[in-house]
Amino acid sequence: MSISISVQAKDFDLGAEYDRLRSIGDGLGAIVTFTGLVRDFESRPEEPQYSRKLTTLTLQHYPEMTERLLSDIVEQALTRWSLLGVTVIHRIGSLSPNDQIVLVGVASTHRHDAFQAAEFVMDYLKTRATFWKKAHVDGQEQWLDAKHSDANAAARWDDIKHD
């Protein structure tokens, strides 16, 4: 089992992280990765007409709590699906549009488990990990609230049991 969880300011190398999961070896049949990027706009799904140009996104966190919560999310994924490896990297600090902000990588024997586990980890990360985001938009700063769509995405896993 290969588990890697990191909260860091520096960028990550997607290829190197993929290669690390690929090196797991025996039984490996699928690797699914998700890389989130900082968007160049700030929007609200509940207000489609609302959109402002984002110049910087600053992320803060409470280290001990965030790392524990990320570990808990990965542990939950491991109990739901048959996984061989999980990588979670979340960046903090000041990020610009198009910067990589998050990586979720999941290795499994079968694609179904890898796809579902990667989506689960990302959905739970968006709603249960303690990151605070400050957007610098149109020359102003504002703290961003959690989105209802993220909460809805995470809530659906409460009703889904792994086969």
C-alpha cells in the first residue's frame, strides 16, 4: 500500500506523482488522477451571471487539523474501495490563475474502484478539509465560502455503499 499526503506551498510534478503510483507493481490495473487548477475567475453556481476576474488565490490552513482530516478522508476511501495507492497533494500560499492547486491520484486493480475513490476523495476534500481561501478579485480581497454544489457532491457519498 502506498499512501502519500502532502500540504505544501511548492508546486508538484504530476508526471513524477503518476510514476510513483505506477511503480506500485503487482496487481496494478488502473491509475486515476485529478489535477485542480486555479481558475482565472470567481463565480457562484447559484448566480450564473456572477463572474469576476481573479488575480490571486491565497490559501491558509491549520496544519495539524488539515493533515489529520486528509488522512481520515483517505482512510475512508480505503475502507470503501480496494486500493493499492493514494496520493493527495494540496497547495497553500499565494497562487495565480492556472497554477496547480490540488492532486488526487488513486491506484487500484480495477478502474471502477480508482474512478470512484478519486471522486470521493476530491468531494470530501472540498468539504471536510480545513482550507481557507481568499480571492483577490477586481482589486479587492474577499474570503470565499464553501459552495452548495460541493456540499451536495460530498453528501451523495453518504448514501452510496461500495459493491
